[in-house]
Amino acid sequence: MPTPSPAPSPALSSGSRPGGRSARVRAAVHRAVEELVADEGGDALTIPVVAARAGVHATTVYRRWGSVGELLADVTTSRFTGDIVVPDTGSLRGDLERYAADLAKDLGDPDTLALVRATIGTGGEQGAAACRGERQRQLEAILEREQARDGEPPTLERTTDAVLAPLYYRAVFTDLPLTPEWTRSLVSRLLGD
Amino acid sequence: MPTPSPAPSPALSSGSRPGGRSARVRAAVHRAVEELVADEGGDALTIPVVAARAGVHATTVYRRWGSVGELLADVTTSRFTGDIVVPDTGSLRGDLERYAADLAKDLGDPDTLALVRATIGTGGEQGAAACRGERQRQLEAILEREQARDGEPPTLERTTDAVLAPLYYRAVFTDLPLTPEWTRSLVSRLLGD
DNA sequence: CCACAAACGCAGCGATCACTGCGATTTAAA
DNA sequence: TTTAAATCGCAGTGATCGCTGCGTTTGTGG
């Protein structure tokens, strides 16, 4: 979605080079969205405001992203797919605890949480997918690695319900803190003590 | 927040009577919000649009609710606290299965889901509380009833993580269906087969 | 029955929004 | 280097939004 133009390849090739203008504009707009959502909340997020904050003209944002929903989905997707490493501690329990702790740290950040909430509200189904990001696939990778160790990991569905879902629910719908003890207990309840 | 006026008692007394004008306006606005969110999505939801759909002047909506966020929180709160009965089937498993099935039916409705998403996006912490509604307290009531039967129910936290969280997560963040089989399996995994 | 207060409808204000031709600039390819 | 395409900045337009005095209607208590 970053560039829904008829020919996305040139945009990608220009964006792939870190110093290009297109990439610089994109980064500035992304940063502006994150800052605005963190400060003002998702309500006051409009294209002209974002453009002004990013030092870019509103026309550019309108043409590249089209709407606030697509813009938020793009920002959230970048945030949830970029600098994430699938942990490899040697054991399934260790991997899952590390994975859950990383996710808890992300969702516990008020700025990230505000971004997720805003994306859910305006992005619809597409926004929801952006909030999931690569988390599901990473979980799948962890379970497959355990299977390669000749272990018997739980199913992906069960792991999602036991670990991923409580983390997202508690972060988004409640004001309870995502403590390390509670996060670890999710893994324990799944794998047994 | 339905009536943040300095003296809410007269509004309530007039609103408590089902035929009062205040109550009629309130119902019309609520219905307009639900219809608009279901049709257009949460983005196009503005006070003038809601007022026009409800056959009410925008001034009234601005004065009674103030902002789209508070309006959405009010509508969602009504939706999630109104016609809900705590099941009493005689056993903890039966109660939980009934409870989970009811919640799955609610969250599975696309209109309700759109309302929840929009409320999360614009309502912030207050919107999140509105989406939870009375669900948490109802769950507490079920567990306390089991304790009165001299049973040993799981803790509220554990039940929330095992039943409530997966339902909300799957509904809001994924496009997977909330099937009765899967819903029942949540209770089974909590209580043991 | 009458007076008081609350809620609603009406008209209009400034501000902002979403969007669009046009020219300048940068980038990629020949 | 030259040429073509894509991106960005600029200025402006119609529409809508959020909000506010003022008069009218509705509901309540004396």
C-alpha cells in the first residue's frame, strides 16, 4: 500500500536506496504520524496536519497514501515487521518466553498502543492485519523449529489463543500492566509447569 | 457521559420515561450511529452526518455528547450492558460455554464488530472500557456462583486469558470465524476435557 | 393553571479538509 | 549526456466540520 500507483516498481527501486528523496519523505511522514498519534491521539490525525508536521506538502501525502486509514496501516505494518528477530534460545519454552516478553514490551509502550488503537479504528480489516504484522508467522517459525528438534509443540491455534490473544487483549482493552510475571505465566499455562 | 450537563437528574427523569422526547432523540441518535458505522465504517462518522441520519439537528448532538469519541463510547456501552443475562445452567462448564457462545455471537456480528473497532480507535481508554462493558463482571459472577456450589473455579485472570481474550482477539484482529466448536474448545482447555 | 428550567431547532460564523491542474525538480534508463 | 517518467511543491476551490448566540418548544414543580 505505500505506493498504489499503476507501476509500483520504480517507486520501490527509488525507495530501496536509503538516501533517495522518496525514502526521506516516507520516513518523515511515518515519524510525523507516530508522533501525532502519541501526542494528540488518533482523532486529530488528518492529512494536512501530518504533512505539516513532516515538512511535506499535503498533496504528496494524498497522492502516495490516499487516506488516513491506508497511511496508518502502512505505518503500523512497518512498525510491526521491521526490526524483529525470531528468538532462538534452544528450547521451545525459552523461545516462547522471549517472544512473549518482546511482544509485551512493544504493546506496553503507550505510543505503540495508541498507534494500534488508531489503526484498528480507521483501517478496518486491512488495519487489523497491519497490527498483527509478522507476529503470527514468527510464532509459526518457533513451533516449526521445535518440531525439527523432534519435540511436540502445541498447535499454532492453541499457541495463539494462549499467548498472543491475552497479550493483545490486555494491552488494547484493559488498563492492566503487562508485567513480566504475567507474561511468563501465559507460556507456563500453555506448556505446563 | 450520556448527559454531562451540570444537572443530570432532570435529564434522567425525563429520559427514564420511555416516551419522553429526550429519550426518543437519544434512541434515534444511537440507531443512526450503529447504522452509519455498519455501512460506511468508522471513518466517515461525524456529528453532522449522524444528526442528519437521526433526523435531529447537529446542535443537539454537540451539546449532549460533545465529540464523536464520547458518542461512540456511549453507544457501545449501551450495546454491551443492556440486554445481557448471566447464564445459570447449573454447572460451571455449562455457564461458561453459554457465556462464550453468547459473546461469540455478539462479536461475530459484523456490525457490532465495526462498532467495537471504531470505539477503540476514537475513544481511547474510555472507549476500551466501553467495549469490555459488563463482560468482566458477569464472568466474575459465574465464578463466584461456582464457588458457592463448593466448586474450585479458576481465577478470574486465568478465565479472562483463556476465554475472553481469544474471543476478542480473533474477532478484532483476524478474519477467522468464531465457530461454536472453537468457542467450546476454549472452555475445554481451561477446565480440562 | 402558571412559572421556571431544560432540551431542541435555526441560521450562520471561521477554520479546516479533501482534492485537483500546473510547473519545477529529481530519478532512472537509453 | 540525454530523454522520459515519476515525484514533489504550489496555489486555489468547493464542501464540510465544529461551534455559538438566540428564539421556540417541551417537560416539571409550585
